[in-house]
Amino acid sequence: MAYTVGTYLAERFAQIGLKHHFAVAGDYNLVLLDQLLENKNCEQVYCSNELNCGFSAEGYARANGAAACVVTFSVGALSALNAIGGAYAENLPVILVSGAPNSNDHASGHILHHTIGTTDYGYQLRIAKELTCAAVSIISAEDAPEKIDHAIRTALREKKPAYIEIACNVSAQPCRAPGPISALLNEPASDAATLKAAVEAVSKFIEGKEKPVILIGSKLRAAGAEEAAIRLADALGCCVATMGAAKSFFPEDHANYIGTFWGSASSPKVVDIFNWADSVLALGCIFNDYSTEGWTAWPRGANVVIADKEITKVGEQSFDSIHLRDVLDGVAKHFAGKAKKDATMVEYKRIGGGVTETVPENAKKDDKLTREHIQRSLQSIVTPETTIFGETGDSWFNVSRTKLPRGARVEYEMQWGHIGWSVPSMFGYAVAAPERRNILMVGDGSFQLTAQEVGQMVRRNLPVIIFLINNAGYTIEVEIHDGPYNNIKNWNYAGIIDTFNAEDGKGKGLRATTIGELDDAVKTALAHKGGPVLIECVIPRDDCTSELISWGRHVATANGRPPAK
Ligand code: TPU
Ligand code: MG
């Protein structure tokens, strides 16, 4: 079989397990898109714009482990690069492919359309280099295989995005055939001597402590260490909490799980236990201003072990080139059969942790809808097959409060925090995993950025349930710092689905202003076959979680620190 640069790329996509790639057409990538269409194992999925295309791929990578998106030069790619920055922040291997100027036009002095009107076409590659772990430009078929392989291999190893641009006249050029895919998937093993030293150091650290706790961070999945973290928790028997962004990265029904650690937004009793503990094992954690609640809830210092994807830091020592899962398994093995380090768990129970108070709701059908009732409704439909996407805003905290059975997943984008991320990312996730009960919780302000991708859910008949919280503005910003810029134009959100449906769509838009209307809407959504159901939930602007209010105050204080003298 004769390969071209484009069919080579498609073959590599299929080999790494991509059943789909996302695309927006433009004349710099049309021939490339033709080449990609030749491969029947990797379907082309279209998006409404390139920002959404990047986020769709980002969401696909959350479900599938990796993803790709294909856009046109500059006008497309510069929009997609925002989502690629997000994939970098969120540790997701997304391959951004951009069509590029004809190879004869590079360094020719010609001025081309879709460019900034100068004659240097290297700017996009230079920008991409800052936002990816590998960025290559292909202007001849001769070296296309090694450049494509380098970009994909690096992305998969580092769990970061990569960038490939292909001159528009090169994508259909004959190209050598791809070799075995193992060359791209093989990961170097942990350095044996370093691993042994790290396991000894961490084990000795824990032996010297009475009251350790485990804190799970959002890099745990990228490190491939979710299962190993469970084995460590089983071996130690201590309390385990997840950071805000890492919800569902540790099973919530595990006997040692105590909830979210997030300053004043923590689950009940979690801060008490962290204050009482004498040490923290921080696994794949990201400590930023938001996750530490304005630097006030930040475990650090000599009593904290920082264990990341490939580096573990204990006291004065640092160990590199070792996989986190190997470190955790080594430490778990060390403690197997020994007395449990479960003092924090005993204390947690002693102070009444883990006792869930179910406060009965005494609302009536005709009562005005409340945030609380929306959260209860969400909780009532979470199954082990459910994935919830929680957008920036009070959706973070509503989703955070939701209890998850084993198997249920939550997706957040807290490091990048781009409002509007969740709509296209949920679309991409649902393309990869349509069999799951996919639920999106998104605020009105966020929705206005990327609403178009609901149209793509309609186009592909994807059964996504969308809770659209219409609270008349940017409530999260109101809690941090208010002003007229936090007001938004109201939309008929439920009505928008008719626009997306046009003559052939099967989406449904519903509006709930009372408790009874929401209950009916949720029933309708569960019974709906094919296509998304958007439930516009109308609540007052100030009806938000207490977590948002207290967290917002801390963040405002951190933002407002005067410049150091
Ligand atoms: O629950 P609620 O009302 O806070 O959510 P909603 O309505 O989605 O409002 C979100 C408000 C918000 C803004 C404007 N959250 N963060 N921002 C700042 C921001 C601006 N632009 C982007 C791309 N991302 C942001 N996070
Ligand atoms: Mg809002």
C-alpha cells in the first residue's frame, strides 16, 4: 500500500487508538482532510470553530487517553492554540495539526492570505513551541515520518499536547510506510536504582510519622497512578482526600476516602483532619492560587512528600526518572503486612466524620427553583456509568458536593479555567464515550462562549444532559469582585435548541423555574432517546453555594495583595 504524508498521519492516529479526529476545514488543510478521510478507522468529526475543535479534542483525550484536531493556518490554529494551552495545563495529549503555506512560498517573499501580512511564516510554529511539548513543521515528505512520530511519541509520554504543521502541497505527497506502533508507545522504565532509593526514602518518612494523610491531585491520572494510589491507601489505612480538581480520581466509596480538601470549600471534617495530621503524601497535586484558596490552604514544608508523575521529593532529597505508580507500589509493598498507619482514620471517625446528614427537603412543586434543588436533582441521576463535566463558576462547587458511586467520573478544567471549555469538551468526551450517562453543569455566562457545540451534539445525536444554570450573570466573579461587567445579556437558552435542531435535529430544550418543572424536565431528559437535552434552570443571581462565597473571599484577598515594597 502506498502511503502519503496524510495517510501516514491517519495510520498513526488509528494505531494509537484514535477512532475519531476533530476538524474545521480551510484551504490550507483541505487536501490533508481528504487524506485523513481515506482511513476508515479514524472518523472525521466536525466542529463549529477552532477553539471548540481544540476543546473537543481535549475532552476526547479525557475519555480516550489521547486525541487529535486538524485546523487551517493562523485564523484557525491561533484559536485552537488557546485550547492547546488548556491541554498543556490539564496534562492531556492532544495533537494539533495545522495546514500550512505551500512549501514553495516559505522564504519566497510572497504575501499569503490568512497570515499577518508579512513574509515570515514561522510565527505559528514559534507560538506553538511555547504551548506544546513538541512542535514540528513538515515541508517535505522525506522527513515527515520521523517528525510525525517524534511529536506523537513525546505527547503520549509527557501527557502534553504536540503540534504538527504540514505544508498544503505536501500532505498528498508519497511517503514511507509507518513501522510498528510500539516505537511510539514504549515508555522508558523507572530507573531501578533511583526507584529503590525513592521507595526507601518515602517508606522511612512514613515510618517516622504517626498521622499521615494522602492527598490526591489532578495529575494522578496523567501519571497512570490511580490504581496504585488505591493500593497505597489500602496498605497504609490512613485518610485519603482529593483536591478540588481531582474529584473522582480516587473512589469515593473507598473506606478511607474522606472527601475534598480545598480550604473552606472542603468537605466536612477534612480540614480538621489535615490540621491534626503530622504529614501529607501529596500525589500528583497542583498547588495554585485557586486550589490553595489564595495560598491559605497549602500543605508544604518538611512534613509533605511531593510525589509527581516522574519525580518524588522527600525532605532534602529529590528522585527523578521514576514513575509515580512504581513509587506508590513500592511503598505499598513495604507496608504490606505491617501495622496500619491509620491514626487519621481513627480520629476522623472519632470526630464524627463520614456521617452523612441527609436533610429532608420540604419544598413543594410550585416553589421557586433553588440551587439546592438543582444539586439534589443532579445527585439523583448519578450512576456508576455517569460522567459529570463541571464548568468554572458555582458549577464547580455544586459538582464537588455530589457523591459519586464507584465508576462515576467528574471532569474539571481548574488549572486552565477557560469559561466555555465544558460545552465542546463534553461534546468530544461524548463522541468517545456515548454509552455513558454524560451530564454537563454549566453557568449562563460560560455557555455564551461556546454554545455552538451543542449544535454538534445535535448533529451526532449525542445524549448529553445539560443543566444550564441561568443566574443572570457571572456569580463567581460577583463573589470575587463585583461590578457592571458581571451582568450579561439574557438568552432564551432552552429555545436555542430549536435553532440547532432546524429541520432534522432531535435535541430538546426545557425551562425550569419551579421545583416541579425541574423534576419533570429531568424525567423527560432521562427518557429522551438520542440528542442532547438542555434544561435551563432559572435561579436568583445570589443563590449560590456557601463554598463559592468563602472561596471567593479568599481569592479576592490574594488578588488584592499590594505590591511588595
Ligand atoms: O455560576 P456562575 O454564574 O459563576 O457561572 P457563569 O455564569 O458561567 O459565569 C462565569 C464567570 C467567569 C468569568 C467571566 N468565571 N471566570 N471568568 C473569567 C474568565 C474570562 N474569560 C475566560 C475565557 N475564562 C475565564 N475564566
Ligand atoms: Mg451565571
